[in-house]
Amino acid sequence: MPSHARSLSLALLLALAAPTLIACGEDHTEGVATATVTDPATPPPTTTTPPGTAEPAAAATAPLAIARDRSTVGFTAAKVTASHDGSFSDFSGSITLAPNDDITASSVEVTIQMDSLQIEPERLAGHLRTPDLLDVAQFPTAVFTSTRIAAGSTEAINGTPATHTVTGNLTLHGQTHAISFPAIIAVSATEVSARAEFSVNRQDFGITYPGMPDDLIRDAVVIRFDVHAPRS
């Protein structure tokens, strides 16, 4: 058989086998909510004060810095044959708590330094940083900024019912999309905390590298964070 015919036959075989291969192995997204991904969102419009009317007093807010030593930002990515848990060691952000501890009027912002990615083996970490995947040289940060926090959710996080649904803009790999996902948000006398776990499709953010033909990379990536912002 000519070499070009053999190549064509191999490509066809891999194409036919791909759905079966992807179905094999453990599903790293089992039990994890899938984030809704849409066009970038904007905050709710502010009301306009009619001419001649006194401006209302601005509501005080309290931006609280996220304590990195007590917080984590991580992810799980998978190929056909295995899944890998990773994390980021360098991130910052804040939770702006509205008056009266009103979570639905509050907001959260997180910036991740992508080069701080940590995952085993180190060879995989190096590949994730390249233009094939995250391209950290060209896109050094990922940023999430919430635009709306609504009370209630039908989802659970590791068996615990979520308390809120968070919507905001995620900028990753140079692309910005609005995402909505369930979260557990709590306010106490000492801190504000937010915990979430959800999956996004990497293709939505232009991360398209397919992986090796016999070990394809899954599109779903699970993102998880557990952040704590002290109140003093």
C-alpha cells in the first residue's frame, strides 16, 4: 500500500476510534457543574438621578484582600488515559462586601499569574505553559471579575448545596467570556469565604491543541477555588 494511502487509513481509523477513546477512562467532571459560557457580561446599569434631585449618599463598601496563604486556586485537566490535578501558587484579589453583609450586592475579583502553574510531572507543567496550550508568555494572567451574585442554586459542590450563583467575566488565554457557576459563599464576623467547583470548555477560550492522536486531551477543564478574605 502506498505511504499516502497508509497515512489516510491511519487518520480515518483514529477519527473513527476517537469517540470510543474519549469515552474510556475515568470522567474527571463527574458530579461537577458545567459553567454557562456566554458573551462578556456588564454590571447592572446605575440609576440616573433626575435634575434638581439631591444625589443619594454613596453606599459604603469594604474591599477585603484575599489571603493567599489560606486560599487555593486549582484545576483538573485530563487526557484519555489520565487526569492531572494542578494549582496556581501566585494569585491575588479581593471580595468587596456590601453594607449589611449583603452578598447579592457584593463582588469578587481574582487575578492569577499563569506562570505560577504547578502540576506533576514537571514535563507536563512545561508543556502547559507553551503556545500549544496556555501560552503564559503571551497571556501572563487570567482574571475573573464578578458582575452579579444571585442567591440560590440547584447545584451542589462535593455534596454540599451551593448557596449562590455567581456570574462574571473570565479572561483566559486572551479571550473574555461571561461564565455563571454555583458557589458556596459565607460571611462571618471574621471573614468572607467563597468556594466553587465547575467545568469550562477550553475550546471556548481558544485553547485548541488536541493532544496526541492516541491520547486526546479532553475539552472540559474543572476549575476550583476556595478563597478567604479576613475582615480585620
